[in-house]
Amino acid sequence: MTKLTLIYPSWPKIPEQTEFHLPPHGPVCLAAAIPTEYDVTFIDENVDSLDHTQPTDLVLISMMLTCQIPRGLQIAALYRARGIKVIAGGIATMLHADEVEAAVDAVFLGEVENGRLARTLTDWQQGRLQRRYDFLHDHPPIDAVGPARRDILNRQRYVYRGVPMVDLAHASRGCKFNCFPCCTGYLGGRTFRPRPIARVVEELQSIDNNRLFLVDNSLAQDKEWLLELFEALIPLKKKWISHPILDDDEVLAKAAEAGCWYVYQAIFDTSDHIRHKVRRLKEFGIGVEAAVLLGTDNQDVDYIKRLVDFLLEIDVDMAEFSILTPFPHTPATAKMRQEGRILHSDWQRYTTAEVVYQPKQMSAAELQEMYHYAWEMFYRDIPQAQRMSRLFLQVIDKEVADNTYRSHLDRESSRSWRN
């Protein structure tokens, strides 16, 4: 049987964040498109050790983050030095296609379903591998997207303080919005592409984990579809988190009934609109983790201080602070490049924890200082671990209420979180 090694490179971790590892989503979706005649070994270098001397016939490198690029290219060089072909794909490969192509044997750009990856592997087997397979703006039919292949994961590696981490899944692709710092419109297209709900339910039902992360770009694109999706999720009794959900009474009530545990809510100003959104989520029993972008052109030092005070005032459960980063193919990057404000292209430092551009209303050093200030001040009185434990205990309470709590998995861990 042909041996194929699928590698997810490591990347620099953000010191301010609690370090835990979620099962990656891109590789398990990619693995589902690999024909069964291949013997697949998956290495998530963030939790596994990579021994590049182990026998293999072909290497696939899946990269999601820009800061994975340097390590991914190092790995490619190790295998190519042994005469082993390397094919690279994933979000970061799509954003840095020319650079990655120069360092591997082939790049795969776009979504892998509908036989596209299988045909690429056939080309390799028959000695006609092309340098570039470009499907970036040619999306396969959405009903071709089947369940991810999670059996490749080493489940024991994805545990934090005794708690199995959430599994990642998606019910749709594409995003009709075109947010300033985001590259989703370039990668997945600006057309909302919902999967057939029956296929989504089938996949979620098959996951042996009661806690999920719906990683859809936005759950705010189609009210009727959302209501239908959430209604279909209710019988599963899964508990899930997501990116923002449509701010609508009917939708939020149905999301809570369907098991929504908490959401990552973008908070970009101190407006009553944001205050209202957070209050309504909490009224429906949905926790809020604020996703806060620092360094936009309207912000100065005082603005960021007021923003942190605002987060504490509206009582969000958690906050994650990120520095605006000019990733390729975003509206923000186009503007900064035109204005000559990008400082360098050292991709390993593009972690969202380091300033890599010239802010408009403060110096780069001031923005870096305010980034550390935001993390320190928000978690000064209630530490990050304590806030995380509150959310964890909330989901346990929800599971106990509907008889889905798996006490044999995290009875001891729940005691440690309560203490």
C-alpha cells in the first residue's frame, strides 16, 4: 500500500493565550478526500513529534496560518532532500502560493472535494505531477463535501486539564461579507454556500464528542437556513461554540435550544450596538468571548484603554486580543501596501501578537505596549484560567440538565476546575 504522510506544521504560540490544542480542521477535511488505497499517517507537529526519516512515498503539507509557512518550507526541504515529493495545500498555501510553489513539488489551491485531490494523487503516481493545481475560485458543488476523516487524529493529544477538546466541523462555506482584515472572501468566495442540513446532521451525529466548534465563517448570513439548521441540531443534544450568530430573537433562542454554549463575538468599538449584542447573547444563556482587534486606523492609545474598560463593563466572559496583521489578499493589506505601512514580511512573526505594520495614530512600539496592556488589564482581577473554568462549568451544567454529561471523561477535571 502506498504510504502517504500528512503533516500540519508547528507555529509560534502566543504567550498571552492559555496553551491548549484543538484538533485541526483543514487536515481532517483533506484526509477525507484521500482515496482508501493510501496508508495515511498524520503528524500534527503542535502535539506530535516529526521524524522525517521514517519511510513514506509522498508528503502532503497542510498549512492554515501564515506563521506556519517558514516551518512548513523547512519540512518540505527535509523530505525533498531525500527525493520524496511534497505537495502543499491549505489556507496559508493559498495566500502565499508563489512563495510556497517555489519550495515544493506542487501546490494545491482551493477545495479538495469532488475528486480533485484524488486526480492530483493519480498524476503523482503516473509521473505527471504538475507544479500548480489551481481551483481557488472554482468551488466544487457543496453537496460533494462529506464528513471529515477524524480517525487520523491522535485523540489523546487534544486534552486540556483532563478535558477532551472540542471537535471542529462546518455547516457552510463562503461568506457574503468582506470584512476589512479578513481574507475569507478571497479564499472561500463571497457567496454563502450552505451544506445540505441532512449531511451536516449526519456528520455531527457521527462525532464521538458532545462538544463541538462550528467553524463556519459566519452564522449570520441566512436566517431561514439558520433556523432550519438549529432545529435539526436540537435532537443531537450537542453543545457547541461558534463565530457570531445573527442578532435576532428567534435565531438566538433556537441557537440556545440547539446547544449553543458560547460565541466568539467581534468587538470593535464601545457602541450601544455592541453592548446590546452582548447583553442579548447572555440573556439567552450564551457565553461571550470577545474577539478584539487592536490597531485599526481609528484607534489610539486612549481608545484601546477605553475599549478594555468597556469589555469589563459589559461583562464578557473571555477576551482574546489580536493585533491587526496585514495577511495577503485582505482589504487591510491592500490599503497598507498602497500607503507603504507594512514593515516586513517575516512570516514567522505574523502571529497577531506582534506589530508588523505602522499604525496610523500611534507608534508601532505604543501599539505593542497596548496589546500587552489589554491582556494584563482584562485578566487582572479574574485570571484567564478562572474565566475559562466558569465557561466549562456552564457547559457541564447544561449537559447535566439534559443527561448528556459524560462523567467518566471529566469527573476529576471538573473537580479541579471548580477548585
